[in-house]
Amino acid sequence: MLRLRQIFNKLQRIFLSGETIARKSGVKIGSGCRILTKNFGSEPFLIDIGNNVTISSEVVFVNHDGSGWLIKDTKGRRYLYKRISIGNNVFVGTQTILMPGVRIGNNVVVGAGSVVTKSIPDNCVVAGNPAKYITSYDEFMSRVSHWKSESEMLSADDYEKRVKDALDDSWKPYLQL
């Protein structure tokens, strides 16, 4: 019976959206969210996500510290569980890891591949391992305001055409050697 349940869970992960998996697992999710990851850890019921949030693909939520398992004395092994909370109007980039006990404020961008080990206040852009402050949310918004708008892209018939219509064909500068 356990094996059948494991197969059923794996099939759900293949066919259901990240948001559906999250809600079925107990994650509290606000409105207007895009949840692209399917990895909510072993304690999804300890995760709160606000409104207008994007959680990109392969984001990992870690609500526990398993290292206490190494201690084994007369009291037994040790366990630590903490909540993860994400405010409103937040973007979490692909392959980010959110560690136990972090609170992400409102109007926050977390860059791809970041490891969030500390809480992030409102109105910040952070990135890195560990995640560090990059700029203010307002400065970020002013930088991206010239990007192609959704209404400018909707004229195309298919996705590839819309993307190519919005493509910035410039390259990043080379690293300083």
C-alpha cells in the first residue's frame, strides 16, 4: 500500500501544477501567484506565500535543520523546524534555496541561484550565496521600466514570435581580468 501511495505521489508531481501541489500539501498561498516549483520540502504546512508572488522553477524550501539528527543521547535525536514566510509582490528566481526561519518582505526580488539564510526586509533586491543586498526595489523598477511591456508583446500569434519581438540582442560586458 505504501508503494502504491509513493507511485501516486510521483504521478501527481508530473501532472499537477506547482500551485496545485503546494495547496494540496498545505502551503498557504495568496492570490495572483505563479508557483512553478514543485519542491516544498517535508514540512509544506510551515510555508506562507503572499499575493502577487512568483516562485520560479526548482526553488527549494527547507523548513528544518537535519543536522541535529547527529546527536543521539539519552534524550534521543534533536529536531528543529521553522516557518518560511513570503510577503506580497515578490519574485524568487530559479534554483533559489530558502532556509528555515526566513521571512521575505514585500516588494522583493531574489536573484536566481540565491541561498537565502537571513530574512529580507521590504523593498530589496538580493542575490548570491549567501544572498546579499544588491539594490532597492525602486531602483530595480526604474531599470526594468524600459523592458518590453506585456501589451506590446500580445500582438504576436505564438510564444516564440512574442519572445523574439521582445528580445534584447545585446551581450553583457566581459569580466574584468
